[in-house]
Amino acid sequence: MYDELTREDIRKMQEEIDYRVQVLRPKLIEDVQTARAFGDLSENFEYKAAKQDKNRNDARIRYLQRMIKTAKVIEDRSSADTAGLYDHVEILMENTGKRRTIQLVTTLRQDALAGLISKESPVGKAVMGHRAGDRVEVHMENGRTFFVQILSIEKGKDDGSIPIGSF
């Protein structure tokens, strides 16, 4: 399986890898060596914490490298009047009567609490490619469905301001 990512997603991941390898890793290795000098490793909390930080950094590097290696590069090809990647879409949730503005993003940048909705999420899939005024059905994984109405679409672009998520 692959993740659909933009060139900007890959660039941001490579920047993070470079920082973690060139700046963070040497510091974390030094922290491990310093903590190791404190003595008995079986009761040395500083050593265990430093090792854990180093291992977490290494795991993040491997994760990002794997994401880049398996990525399928995509571009937004939506027309001027349809919802596409990085567009701000105002929707009306018919089941609650609430309006919400979302921005459609790649999975790597999703943050539902901030209104950044993955194009692969149920709402994202339902809204992508539709126009303002359309009523679309959202299919949840549990088999339930609900409807949202697209009230407006403001075209957006990837300006690099949306951070990539962490695991």
C-alpha cells in the first residue's frame, strides 16, 4: 500500500529527516553518552530516558523514510468550481444542523480538531470533486451514513504552512 502525498509533503518530510539526522541525532547520542557516565545503568533513569529519546528519534526517521519510499506523488487536478486538495469547504452537517469549514489535505497533514480533513477520510471522500450546492452522502466505516451540504468552496493551495503530522 502507498500513501498519496504531494511534492510539498515529501519536501517537508525530507527536511525533517535532515534535521533529525544532522542536528538532533548527534545531540541525542551525546546525551546518552553523558547519562551513561553517571554510573550504574540498572538504576540510571537519565540513561534510560536518553536512550528512549534517541530510539524515538530513530523510529521517526525510519517512518519518514518509509513514507517517502512508498509514496505516490499526486497533484490537485480539481476544476475551479469543485472541491479539491487544500480547498476550504464550508459544509452543513444535516444531522446536527451545524456549519463547519474544513480544509481538504493529504493524510499526512490531517488534524480534525484544526479543521484539516484528510481527502481519504469519509467526509473528505464525499466532498472531493463536488460543487457548492451539492448534497453528498458520507459513508462511515461502521456502515452508517449521513448527508452534508456543500455551502461554499474557496480554492486553496499548498503554501507549506500546514505542518506534517507526527505519529
